[in-house]
Amino acid sequence: MADILYFGRLSDITRKPTESIDLPSDISHARDLRSWAEARFQAAGVFLEPTVRIAVNGEIVDDAHPLANANEIAFMPPVGGG
């Protein structure tokens, strides 16, 4: 089971800041998780944006990163400020 965290506008899209789920068996890499989340939440491409970063167990990873043994996965949109 993995804890998935959605930060910023992603929690608005998912209507939840976090969830604990068993990842579907066809999700083996971060890129697969992006596509799955995009389809699941019908997010108009938001999860596929390259500026949305994924962290696995506290470490920012690229889309080729395997998700085996992922205890915590975070989707993080870009942060703006002024």
C-alpha cells in the first residue's frame, strides 16, 4: 500500500490531500502513475505537465523511476511566489 499526497491545486482536482491505496499492477514507474492519475481524475492534462514533480519516499524522481517499495508518493505542482 502506498500513501499518495496531492499538493496545491492537485488536491483541489482530486478533492483530497492524501489517500492510501494499492497501486494497480500495471503501474511500475512514475510515468505510469502520472497517466493513471490523469485518467482517474480527468485532470485536463495537469498530471502530465512536466512542471508537476513526483517525489518517492521524500526524493524527487524522474518519470523513469520505478515505484517498487514506494511507501509515499507526492505530486507537487510548481510553487509561485512574490
